[in-house]
Amino acid sequence: MLQAESLSCYRQERWLFRNLDFHVLPGQVLQITGDNGSGKSTLFRVLAGLSDDYDGQIDWQVPSCVFLSHRFGLNARLTAFENLTFWMTLQGESRDESEVFQALAQLDLSAQAHQPCGQMSEGQRKRVALARLILATAPLWLLDEAFSALDQSGRDRLSTICRNHIERGGALVFSSHQAVEQMTVDQTLQLGRT
């Protein structure tokens, strides 16, 4: 699904990462680790096609992917329901309204479905962003710090969503500062300051 060869990024007079080689096949999980400032978020932006500031080759063997960053990507003025339906429109996804409400219910957000995201807690906004995964059909998921700002119940739920995606033949690349016990990781890529 995804293959990188000699992937490198040089910024602010230092290498964020250099000569990375990895591949992720259907049904596999790649975890990216590293301290703050090690280049994890930059690598995710590169893998999501949002930055061309890199050297090396990336072969995306899928028509689309889902990228969730630690910034959530929500409009604070829109409700949870409106944010999800707007995101699906951008992705070319077509879902019935009831499926959007079911996705919110799976993440204990039924009561917040019509609440503006700007009035929600950080954890609630994170769960709205994660509801996209329940609605997505893209085979490759790129999750930058998706497990942060979640309580144990939220982390368990996200682990289940990810496992279901992998069992259906999807691929997952994720980073996390926390241990994710329920996830089977096939490969780990450690980024460090160079």
C-alpha cells in the first residue's frame, strides 16, 4: 500500500530524518516513534502528500488515504455532525445521515452531535475527528498522535476501530507517545535527532 525509499528531510540546518526505507502492506501496522521535534509530524505530512519538501521516493499504491493529525482539523463553528458531513464531502464519501449519527454514538458523542466543536472539550473534539475513521473507506490510515487526549476508554475504542480496519485488509501508520497494548505492531520506525 505504501513504500518509501531513501526518504529524507533537511530543515533548519539539520536532518529531521534521513534515508528512511520502509513499506506497509495490507493488514500491516507501522508505528513511528521519536521525541518531540524528531520529525514525526513532518513525516506524516510528507506521507499524506501535504508536503513536497523531501528527497527520496514514495510509492502510494492506493487511490486515497485518511490523515488525522494532532490538530484535529475541525471547524470550531460547525457542529460535530456538520464537521463530519463536510469532511465526507471533501473525501468524496457518501453516507446516510443515520451512519454519521451512528459513528458519533460509537464514540459516546450522541449528545454532542449538534453542539459546535468550539464548545467541546479537547477529548470530545478528538473523538469527533476519530469518528471519521468509522466513516472512511480509504485503505490507508495515517494517524499522527491519534491516541493522545483520550482517556483509557477512548484509547480502547480507537484500538478496536484500528484493529477492525486491519482485519478488513487496511493498513495503518501511527505515532503515539503512549503504549498501545491492544495494537499488534508489525514494524517500528524510530526517528531521532541527527
